[in-house]
Amino acid sequence: MMENILNDNIRAIRWQNNALELLDQRLLPARAEYLRLEHVNDVADAIRDMVVRGAPAIGITAAYGVVIAASARYQQSATSWKQDILDDIHTLAQARPTAVNLFWALDHMKQLFDQIKGDPTKILLDEASDIHRKDIEANHTMGQYGAALIDKSCAVLTHCNTGSLATGGFGTALGVIRQAYKNGNIKQVFADETRPWLQGSRLTAWELSQDRIPVSLIVEGAAAHLLKQGEIGWVIVGADRIAANGDVANKIGTYGLAILARHHNVKFMVAAPTTTIDMAMTSGEKITIEQRPGAEILSFGGQSIYENNMENEGICAWNPAFDITPYSLIDALVTEKGAIVQPTHEKLVALMKND
Ligand code: MRU
């Protein structure tokens, strides 16, 4: 079975025949269908509506969105496109608030505008492709760093989806897991189902099964009981934004897992590229947490849980998509520039200076 490991064939994002194609993650694993996007508003909608999700994947998608916008704006006006495109960049930035990779990618693309004379399409497309390629490279590098920390064979628990689908390819936390499995140090992966979008059941389990890595799904409520069994060596998660003090915003439920891990003496690892680190954000408490529509948890499997709409019954929903894990609960923060054990502000500053 080992020969299939690290094949990494799944791609959530591709550029084909002058358009962006996104694997519609809302349909997985039942159907693998790509949506073709030729207008920047459709790109913003795809991010908001979860066609594409996962912090690095959102950033890469936004970079291609800038290419689409620039090409259209230049055709409308060769003289004012640099001004006109600011509306499109604003639209993309409004799509989701928590993952900093979105804002990082938009800023990165915008910085090129000054040096562009004439049609911007090629230079911006080259840059977006470069962001995409470098993300895959970073994932492989952090996979090595993270796997090196797992020095004896154990089971691991992961949350949400941090694999090829959530990134340019290979994955952050799931990249570490893929690499550590290849090294022979992971016996079994437990994956939280991750309500309400089921990124764990629909995406993580699917990705791991493609690689033939043994995976068992659990409901989030089973995590404490699982950790008590003593089989889990590491909880390994990704991040949507890491503040300068080491606090981590990630999928709702991550904070609870970090508390449980500390209580049960299980190590807690966060794997993310440096594009997810926001040194301008002094602490996690200042990160905007996305609130998603209550309807996402007032139904199950497309069916309203009550016969009458729950909101009509006076039942409301509070649906934060992310939470903040304080740095003090994190044993290792793994990036493509290296791994930090017990992250602090000083260690993050030093890491960001590495080339
Ligand atoms: O709401 P999602 O599916 O975009 O949330 C994704 C996560 O929380 C991931 O853990 C995070 O983006 C890291 S992905 C490499």
C-alpha cells in the first residue's frame, strides 16, 4: 500500500484556457466537478459560498481572481484599470474575514501594479501561478519539519480539512500527517467530522482514503473520550490566521481540542505557511471571527431539523466559523521556515526573519 502515499493527485484550483477552475468542494465526495469562473464577482461568491475553502486555497483563488479582474478592467480602459480594479479587490476582500491568506494574496498582487506597463494579464498570471506553486512547495517543506517532531509511532487526531483541497496541494496539517505516515510514525488518523460543513467527513476522510492512510471519523463530542484512551500522540491542526504572539485562529472546535490535549498530556501541533502569520495582529483576541448563517446549523443533510422552520419556533443559532487557541496551549508551530516549540512572540519574530 505504501507506494500510493504522497501521490497527491487532488487539485482544488487550476487555471485552464484563460479561466479559473475550482473543484466544487460542496459536492464532495459524491461528485468531483469543476466550476469555471470568468468573472471576479463569481470568484468572490465561490469563496463566500465554500466552493473553495481553507486559508491557503482562499488566498491562491483570490490571486487568480485579481488576474481575471485586471484582464477585464484593462480591456475596458487601458488608462484607468489600476484605479478601477480597486473595487474588485474590495469585493474579493469582503468574501471571508478570518483567513489572512486572502488579504496577503490581494496585497501581494496589488504591489505589482506600479511596475506594469500595458496589458497586466501575463505578469499577474505568472505571479498567481507562483503563489500557487510556492504554497505546494511550502507544504512539502513543513511536512518534513512537522513529521520530524513525531518521533514514535502513534495515532493522531486532526480537525477540519487541511489537505490538498485546502491549499495549493499536499496540505498543511494533513501534509505533516502524510509525511509522518510515510515515515512509518502514524498508525491511524482520527478525523473530526467538523460540523456544520463536514470538512472532516467529506474532505479529510476522502483525501486520506485516496492515499490509503487509515482514517476513523469521530463526532467532535468524542474527542475527550478518544484522548483519554491514551492512543493519540499528537493533535495536528492548521490555521487561518496566526497572531504575532502565537495565538491561532482556526476552525471552530480547535480551542476545545487544545484544552483537551493539554488536560490529557497529548501534544498539540499547528502547521501553517508563513503567509498565514499576521505580524500586524498583536493578539488572537483582535482577529475577526467569521459568523456564518444560522441556517447552516438549523438543518442537517439539507433538511430542517424541526418540521417547521426552527427560527419560526423561536430557536436561534450562533454559528462562529473559527475560534482562537492561545499560544500557551500550542506545543509546536510548524511552518516552511522551520518549527517553533512552544511559540512566543520573540520566537515568531526570529522565524519570520529566516530566509
Ligand atoms: O471554513 P473553512 O473550511 O475554510 O476552514 C478551514 C480551516 O479552518 C482550516 O483548518 C484552515 O484554513 C487551514 S487549511 C490548510
